[in-house]
Amino acid sequence: MAKLYSKRIQIAPVGFEIDRVVIPAKKEKAEKVYLMVHKNRTEDKATKYAAEIQKKLKAAKIETELVYCDWKNIEEITRVARDLILKEAGNEIAINLASGS
């Protein structure tokens, strides 16, 4: 029997834009957004943007989860994204590349 329903998941790196994450999540009726942020919080200049994105998505009843990785390590970024995709296998997954800086 075919699966009737899957969750709509988005993966978005957090940069210096809020609407580039929030608008697509609302438009595509995402149920969860993974926000990829720099794991070194003292180096991360986008912390306030991540907090505002979470606030706006919560108001839209969209679940969020922060996922940490080293923005200077492409292998780690790729591994973290791959792990999220495997974790959410069976769901509809969109990767929002326009949201990062």
C-alpha cells in the first residue's frame, strides 16, 4: 500500500536573511525546518538571524531544529546534510540553498 502522507521537511543554512528561510517554509507548508548554523557560536555572526527565524516559524506553527556544523569545512557540511536526508527518508525534503551566505 502506498504511503498516503509524508512530512514536508526543509534544510536551510542560516545566513544574514530571514525571509529567504521563512517565506519558502510557509509557502511550501513545511512541517519542520532544520536550520544549519555554525557550530562555533563566537564566530557566528548570524546568531540573531537564526533566533528571529525560529520565532517567525514558531508563530507559523512550523517546528525548527538547530543543526550545528563548521562552515569552514565542506566535508562536515555535506555530512550533516546527508545525515539529515537519511534521517528524514520517506519524507519530502527540500534543501534551501538560497538562504545561506
